[in-house]
Amino acid sequence: MDATVAERGQITLSKAVRDALGLTKGTLLTVELDGGRIILRKNADDAVSRLRGRFKLPAGVTTDDIMRELRGRAPGDPVEP
């Protein structure tokens, strides 16, 4: 994937990347330099991360089941008749 640096030094991440990482307006990213590379990391100190591990799913329910209920069928899921 390519990105172009705008006049004010801004770049735009593709929707696919934002969706895959759960990036929304206001998400904090940590910027690191590694030689000639720029590394962006999602700040783990957000509200969702603070709640991670505090809730138990009912027996037999997976996180995939919950995500499908919230977002609908995922790409690659079988189509139910």
C-alpha cells in the first residue's frame, strides 16, 4: 500500500487498514522511528483495551459469534441458505 505525504505532513491510511485495526477519529497512535522506517502503533491505553479481560462470554459463544452479531457476515464466511 502506498500513501502520499500532504502539504502539512499528513498521510491518509486506507479504509481497509483503519477497519482492520479498529482506528476511528481520535484514536491515538504512537509514532516510532526504526532506522529509515516509521512504525505506527495503536495506543493500547484506550477504553476498549482497559476493559479487555473483564467480561466472560457465555459457554459456547465465541468472540467471532459476537462480532458477526454486531457487524454482520465476515468476508469468507459461508452464506447461509
